[in-house]
Amino acid sequence: MLWRKGGSMEIFAESLERLREEFARLPGIGRKTAERLAFHVLMASRDEAMGLALAIRDVKARIRHCSVCFNLTEDDPCRICSDTRRRRDRICVVERPRDLIALERAAGFDGLYHVLGGRVSPLEGIGPESLTLEQLVGRVRNGEVREVILATNPDVEGDATSLLVAEALAGHPVSVTRIARGIPSGASIEYVSDAILREALAGRHGMDARDPP
């Protein structure tokens, strides 16, 4: 049976309740939505349900961070870093892989990327040591990079992170630029339209570590 009695209330069968609880752990998923998802999986064909289970298993087993840019990948280096058609003298710095995906989808950038793995946030206990900043400096020092484009989110934490990166690169023979403010203040790059992202990249400006973002 799909439910059993527990005290004075009816509850789902144990396995179905466990599935509902797991869905409810996902961001943005409330109790009712989790319940609908659980029943959808239950009523789906075995092949459809197992396809979902195998996709979850594979993404946890196969996805890792690229050892060069720290993007999510199955291959190391990732496909972007391995693409010989990409300009090697230009690196676009983003906070998270989802920002990289958004910029790549905009089809306005032909260089390489570097994923910081987050942004500076003292309130959350995230400092420079939590980011891949040292690895970025190493890429600039050891490679042929001529420009580093800072594409952090246009908010307080993103601005502070950009300033931190600019300070870390000060003294290196590289031009540090910041994407244009066509992106609304406080917005997240992953949700901005392709057209605005293209304009922001095209309109990037120089950034000095001594100046405010």
C-alpha cells in the first residue's frame, strides 16, 4: 500500500516518504512540490525512473574539477582548456561554473576561463584562501596571458572579490579589466540574458586595484 497509519495520521509508505524527503532537500523545492515529484517518479515507467537514478549516479561519479580552470568536467583538462582554437592570452574569471556556462552560451568570448569556486564573504566565513586565487596567479605567471577579465557578479561580494583578484595580479605584466555595468547591480550572471552578457564583455574596462570596482 502507498500509505500506512502512524498514530492519528496517515503517512506515506516508508520508501515513498524517503523519496519525498530527499526531493524536499533540493533548493527551491517545497513540501508539495516534493510530494508531486515523488509521485511522478513512482508512476513513471521503470526505464524512466532508472534513467533518472543512473543520471544522478553518473554525475556524482564522473564530474570533477578541471585541474587548469576548475570548471566542472568529465575530462581533464576540460574541453574548453583543451580547445586549440581558443585564445590562450585571455582569461575570463568567474565565481562559479554556472557563470561560465552563462557566458559561454552568450557566444561572445573566445578565450579561456578561470573558476574561483565562490566569492569573498566574511559573513559566511569565505576568505581568499577558499578560492582558487593562487592557481589563477600561477596561470598568469607561467603562461602567455595578456588580459584577465573579471566577470564576478555586480554586487558587494562580487566587487570585493574583483578587487581582491586585481590586487593579487598587481605587478604582473597583465591587463586586468572588468565587464561593463550593463548588468544590473545585484544581478546574478547566470540569469542575465545572452545579449546583455555579450555587451558586458565587449564593453569591459580597465581596472586598477587602487580604484573602487
